Amino acid sequence: MILAQHYDFAILGGGSAGYAAARTAATLGLKTVVIDGSEELGGLCILKGCMPSKTLIESANRQIAIKHASDFGLNTHSEAPSTRFIRDRKRRLITEFSSYRKEQLEDGRFTLLRGFGHFVSSTSNEISISITLRDGTSQPITAGTALIATGSVIEPPTIPGLEESGFWTSDTILDAETIPDSFIVLGGGAIALEMAHYLSGIGRMVTVVQRSHHLLSIMDADIGTVVQSAFERRGIKVLCGTKILRVEKSATGKRVVIEQDKAEFSLEASELLVALGRHPALKSLRLESASVALTDNGRVKITPAMQTSHPRIFAAGDVCGPVEVVHLAILQGETAARNAFAILHGNAPSSVMDYRCKLFGVFTEPQAAAVGLSETEAKAQGIPYITASYPFNDHGKSIIMNSMDGFVKLLADPSTGKLLGGCVVGPEATELIHEIAVAMHLNATAAQLATAPHYHPTLSEIWTYPAEELADMIAVKL
């Protein structure tokens, strides 16, 4: 019989959240173990998410720039993109990124067990976990505290004919050597639109089918409207407010039968890309054995201290949300580790997550990004706000760049002028949003942002215009 090794802190999953938690726990002096049985170490962001997708998108962006070079008086000629070269470049870069993460996980600060763990039982002060190692053997351990950080998986929806017809996912595209000439993309969120942008950028015909009435449904509708308009000018067909009835094989590839405005019709393409989101990877953890509860949408239920319904078990990253983004996963993992340390030393958890400055970005063309409250959220929560916006088609630097789609928008408290949120859809949106993130992090007002120096001509100075407008609104009221 193998005796169970005891740890202070057991982490299920070695991705961004898990590694951040392990690093923090080790620094605090906790005896820590990371349990990860994936074929490759690194986590979703490095292996199948942020880094590989942005590598492909960068190639598409360069191809689009070449296509429009004549707008700047440049004569160019471009051969068809080499999807094999794009794929191989992605593989090379991701190997470098994942190798570095593997070194970090194996550098001795904590124990790394290459296997898959599940909960066996739990008491008020100890958690039992069984690990099936990659060599097939089992290893029991116990822990004073634990973290669930197993990430998310693609879980195809139940659509008649989908399984029988076959389909691609983002995982398929990210490592495909050859790409078919046309796609129907199911979904209108970040993953779907980024992949649609990539496919169109390398010359494929793309149709986007979205269930909601606007793209990027977790953002304000005016952002999705700008992206849709830009997509359609590029030749991407966009259908919103649809119901997917069934999927069929066709003579040339795939057929999707949809309903829109009470009318039924079909779309055909060489291939079908299903990009309708990811789901928490929880099925094999046996959470019921540890009395860990889930929310109605299937995520781990957590407190601001990242505690689950079992006070000694924490969760971080995609398994709990609220947004599946790396910077939040890292902060959540670090928060969980600090609170595990507190509990193990007889203290109440004191580190809590602050989602006031939550960030979200989409690497389409144009890009879209947001921080803090959206107008939709403010209205739903009954939070008073004032808002102002400014378009890129009236901004010097964006006109010079010939990147005039979109706008910036700020929300502020009507009494104090304190910034509540901001969004941008347009050139370099995922970079520009950080100015507002920093301002909000420092509790700045619209007036303070308006008076901050900005170099001219730059994209960044566009923020001063809505900031000035908001500051004037406050001044008039006072």
C-alpha cells in the first residue's frame, strides 16, 4: 500500500492560474504540489489559446497590410499565404513558450506530479486526492488546502447532424497545415471572430453565424456593430439573431440550416468551424466527494477570496470565471495561494479579488477592448453613470493610418467624475485600453485623465476628448 504524502497546498492544473498559485505558495513557504497530466505542460493560453491564435492572427494582419499597401502609394505583390509556414512558425514559437513554462514547473520550488487528480474525501482540515499518473499507477496524497485550476475544454453543442457531419474547432485551425477555401463559423464571441478574421485575412471565404442579435454579446452592442460593419466590407458575411436547426454534409462540404426572422434557409461551405465557447474542465474531478458546489452555468461557485463551498478548497481561472482571460486567472491563483497560507496559519482569508478593472480584448480587425463597467452592465445593476465617446474617423493619427473604424467611450460617476469603465473598438484597441485600466486602477477622474499629457499625433490622445467632455458635464452640474 502506497502511503499518502501530505502537502500544505495541492494544485490541480499547471496552467496560468495553477502556476501563479504554485509560485506564490512556494514563496510563502508552503509545501506545494502541482498535479498536471496533460501531454504537454503549459496550459491553455500557451498551447491552444492566446499565444498560438495571436501568432496566426499576426500573419493575417501582415497579409491585410500588404493588400492595402497601394492606399499608401506602395507597389507590392504577394503570393498566396503559406499556411504550412504559418503553422510551423506557430509551432516553433509555442515550443519556446511551453519549454520555458515546463522549466518553471520543474525547477524544484514545488513538487510536480504528472497525472490527473480527483477528490476522494474531505474533512474540515484535510483533503484526500487520488492521482492517476501518466504511467498508469496511482498515487494518493493529502493536503491542508487545495486549488482547482484545471482550465476549460471545447464542448460541442447538441445540434442535429453536427457529429455525423464533422466539424473543425479552434484547436483544429491552430495546427492545420492546409486550410479549406471556405468556412461557416458558428459563434460570435472572441474565439469565433478572431478565427474568422484570421481565415479571411489569409484569403478564405467566411460566413459568421451568431445566435445573439449582435456580435460580441458580452460587450456593448455598439462595439459589435462596428466589428460587423468592418467584417462585411472585407467580404465576411455576418448573420445575427439566428437559430441553428441542423447540419448536413453536402456535395462540396458542409451545409448548415438556420432560421432567421422566421425564415429558414441553408448555407454551404467547405468546412464548418464550431466556436461557441469553452466549458470548465471539471468532469473527472469528482467534486461531490469534496462538497464543492457549482453555479447554474456549471462553473465552480466561489467567494471573492476564491474559496469554494469547501473553505479549504479554492478555484481559479476558467473553471470559475467570471471572464476566461489570463490576467484574471493569474490574479485569482495568487489570491487563492495567499488565502491558503492564511488558513493554514489559523487566520481568516484577507485577500480578495477586485473585478473593478476587469479587462477584455478581441484581436480582430478592428480590435475591440473594454475595462470596468460597460453601459449594459451599469444599466442592469442600476449604477448611475454619464458617458462620452469620440470616433476614430475624426482623429488625426487614425486618419493618417487609414484606420478609421470605431470609437472610444468612457463611463464616469455623475457625482464625482470617477472613471467607471471604458471601451474602444478600432486600431490597436487592445493596447489603448490599458491607459484607462491604469487610470481606473489609480482611481482617476475624467478631469484628471483629460489633463494628463499626451503626445501628438498619437492614437492615445483620443482618450482626452471624451474625458474632457465628461469633465465639462461634471463642472456644469457643480
